[in-house]
Amino acid sequence: MESLSNCPLCNSGQLAVFLECTDYTVSKSKFKITECGACGFRFTNPRPEESKAGEYYKSDDYISHSNTAKGIINTIYQRVRRITLKKKRQLIITASGKNSGSLLDLGCGTGEFADECARNGWQVKGIEPSANAREFAKKQYGLDVYDTGAWSALPDRTFDVVTAWHVLEHVYDLKGTLNHISRLLKQDGMLVIALPNCSSADAQFYKEFWAAYDVPRHIWHFTPAHVKTLFEKNGFTLQSVLPMPFDAYYISMLSEKYKGGNVNYGRALVHGYFSNRAAKKTGNTCSSQIYILKPVK
Ligand SMILES: [Zn+2]
């Protein structure tokens, strides 16, 4: 394990324990989340060394790497994903103003979104650290998927769009990653990311059971304000923020499971609904959100 003694966002050394969460998916171990006293940014601390992080992804339940439809929550996830894949592609078209172009999907997992785009006229490449997920994406969909290290070999200003759906909360070197993305995007290129939002109503309700803390796989726990700060410090401007209303239901269901062992679907639906309603009232505080960003070039 390794500890950070300064906030990675503002460098303050004023850190305090915010919450202690359990890894319900793989290790069943407890991990602390630290909150910065100066800027409020939260992160898993201490955390596994990057070289050991792979150990915490070894589970059939780790959905985006396994692509199996096992259990009710998994089945719902797979069904909803089919709808959301199309919606995500439409969002790319609307935001970029392009019907096709070159797209890099960062952390593409088993390749479903990359495939959705490739089948609809986009030139797609993927980056994925998990060898199993990479092989699946190559075999199943014939995609061009590289290991994380390989992207430094991709030429400058190659892509119209870079996407990272629920990826950056897993990435150790945020600054280095944003530099890579910036280099790879064309001058008028666009970055689209999705992240959980730990200031959402469902996060506040479920506290240490909130499934999107997902320690220690999630090492950063963003709020919309911290996303804005991080990207502005690294040469991007935030264009818009969009809610992901399905996530509130999915995360509430998982959180119910973590809280009580058996899932109370009724209560999960109620909390998903209330979280989305609160998000609408207060503006962009949904369980998970999409951020559309442009590099400053
Ligand atoms: Zn800070």
C-alpha cells in the first residue's frame, strides 16, 4: 500500500479521513477515503501500489471486464447498456457536430462502445490495461485495442474524439493521462468523460455503502467542481455537463446489496428516483455525469 501526504489537486497537506469503505467486489478489505481540508477533494488513501492494482480487478463480478450476464443486477446492467450505448454515440454526434471521424476509447473494457461506433462509420481505436478484456474486444468485435503503454506511440493530433466512460476514477497518473489525451486530440477535438459524483443525493444517502466509491478500484472520488478544477489546471475547458439518470438506479441497487446482503429493489428504485429528482432541482448533481471538454490549444 502507498499513502499520499498531499492533495493531488491543490497540494495541501491538510488531510483527514472522510469515510471508511469496504471492497465488496473482490478483497472484502476496508479502505479509507481521505478528504482535503483545503479544497475538499476526496481520494482513496492509502491505496494499492499501481503494480498491485490488477489484483483488485480479479472477479467474475467485475462487470466491464467479464461481460457475463449473471444475476439480476448484471442482467439489468447488460440490458440498460444496449440502450445507453446508442445514446452515448448520439451524444458524440451532437457534441462534435460530426457523424463520423476518428475516435479513441480510453479504458474500452470488452469493447462494446467502441464496437457501437465502429459499426456506425467511426474509425475507432481502444486502450485497455486488462489483457483479458483486450483479447475479448479483439476476438469478439475485431477492434484495434492497445495496452496502456502503447498510446505514446500514437501520432499527435490524430483523433476527433477521445472518450473515457467511467475510467479516470481508476487512473493513477491523472496529469500524464490528460497530457496524452491533449496531445492526441486534433485542434478542434473533443474529450467526453463519465464519472461518478460523490456529491450526489444517492452518495450522501448510502455513505460508506455507496457502490460508486468502489474502493480500491476507484482511487479518486470526484464532484463536478473538482472535475472542473482538475481539467482547467491541465489545459482543458469544460463545455457542458450532462446527467446519467440510469446510473442512480443501478448504483442504488448495488448499494442496497452492500448495505443489507439482499437487494431491496423497491427501496433502490425510490432512492434512484429521488437522487435524479434532487439532481434536476439543484442542477447537475446526478449519481454519474458526463463532461464534455475541449483542449486549449
Ligand atoms: Zn486539495
